[in-house]
Amino acid sequence: MKKSFMLLLTFLLAFSVLAACGQGGGEQPAEENTGEQGENQEQAEGTETQYNWLMATGGTGGTYYPLGGAMAEVWNDNIEGLNVTVQSTGASVENIRLLAGGETELAMAMNGPAQAAVQGGTDDFPEALENFAAVGVIYPEVMQIIAPKDSGIETVADLKGKRVSIGPSGSGTAAAAVKILEAYGIDPDNDIEKFQDTFSDAATKIKDGNLDAAFAVLAVPAANVVDITTATPVTIVDISGEGLDKLLEADSSFSAYTIPGGTYKGQDEDAQTVSQWAVLYVQKDLPEDVIYEITRVMYENTDQIAQGHARGDQITLDNAIKGIAPVPFHPGAEKYYQEKGILD
């Protein structure tokens, strides 16, 4: 009897210990999980959001692509959590379409096509586009119609019947070229032998004698034009007179511009032409704080940008808001300009 009682007591004690251990084992992991979840939540809340964005630029032989690369490098070095990668494209018109379609977050484009896009009713933009906003002007875009010196081409009127590259399909260069030709009464589809080369390809054709003239919207001086002049002296075809007046009246995005004589070999006199503006555009719903930083860094680190591409020295607050309307500013850019006193 005593032995049975002792066995029963031993069994009850063992069961109690196991039950206590089981209860403790269930509660302790629960407490640890709670602590780990809280710590992980705090880490998640404190982690910098990583933005990996694309920027549409232009052809590799133009200004947009290398300048865009220099800008992206400066943003990536100075804005925590941001990584911008540049992509080569057909430039302005295509870039606005990519931007409005949500296929890229940032884009460089001429102000003329951007203005046409928000208004609609054109061949390039039959319907108005809304999903983009302006950050600010990068540099002046100068139309340069290049012809070999010995071609005899001196004015836009002289292009009639010639082999002329108006720029790649979908580019701001092509859109501007069509407007310029039409202002002078030249039908680009019937009155010239039209080509739509990149300027790199057009430059090669000019040097080889396979093209009479090429339109290009580039910075001044343009490296590709300088390259042509090493083999072929050039003329910067004149845009002036009645045709210029018609152009400026029809499209306020253009301004008269003078390329000083001696800028290029063979170009001894001042050349009269027109300019628009290269502008940085973004999707309109991107975070305000990030676009504020993109704007600030772009205008306050021009020396760094210029180390990557010479046109960086033309990025100035003095030009930042020129030729933007009717495209709205992104709120982040607008906030920066208000702080700087250049927007109300």
C-alpha cells in the first residue's frame, strides 16, 4: 500500500513538472516573437525607401544621353535611397510618350513637344497627355542645320530638292524641323529627299558626301559638329527673315538665337537660328520630397555635373522656369523654386 502510494505521488509530481514546463515553453516563445516583431517593425519604419528609376534621354551621339548620365551620377551620389539609370531613346517626343505611359520616371525633352503634349491636337500628340510635370530647364536647345561649305546651301529655302536629314522619327529635332520647313513653305514629305537619321549617322553621311544637310538640336558648340569640321568645313544654315517671323508667331516655344562666328571651322560669320529649351520632366505622382531633392541637387551641384559633361555649366536657376508653361511644375520642384524666390 505504502509502495503504491509512493508510486502515485511520484507520478503526480512528474506530471505537474511536465505541465509547468509545457506552459512555460508556450508562453516564452510568444513573448520572444512579440519582441522580435516589434524590433523588425521599427527597422522597417527606419529603413530608407529605395527608388530605382529610369530616365529617358536620347541617342548616344547627342547631348541628352551623356549629360543625363552625368546628372544621374550626381543624383545617385547625393540623394540617399535613389538610383537613376539612363536609357537611350529617340528623344523628346518618344520620351514624353514613355513618361505619360508610365514606362519611365524621368525624361529629358524639348519644351516644344512637351507643350504640344499637354495641349493635344497635333500629329505627334492627337490626344492631350496629363501624367507628367516639369522639374526645370537644363540648357538652351539650339537648332543647327549643318551643310557642307561647298554645297552652296546658306538658307532654309536652299534646302528644297536636297538630301536632308530632319532627325530621328519621334524626336524633338524632327518635330522642330518640320515646323521650320513649313514656315518657309517647304513640304518635308515632297520638297526634299527626306532622311531621318540620328545626328551621328547624319554626320557620317555629310563627311562621306551622301547627305546635303542635317537638322540637329544640340548645345553650342556641339562635339559632333566639331568632328565634321575636321574633315569638312560647314555652313550653319540661316534661319531668319519672313520664315523666322512666321515660325515665332506660330510657336512661342521658339526664340531667335545667334551662333557667334568662328564657333565652327568654316563658319566665319554669325549664324542666325532658333532655340528651344531642354527640360527635365517627371511623372506627376512621384514623391514630392524626392523630386524636391532632385531639383535642389541639379541646380546646386552644377560643377559636379559639368565634370561629367560640359553642358552641366549651362544648368542655372536663371533659366530654370523659362518656356515651361503650360506644362505644370511638379510640387517638389515648385516648393524649391518658392524657397528660392523665383515662383510665388
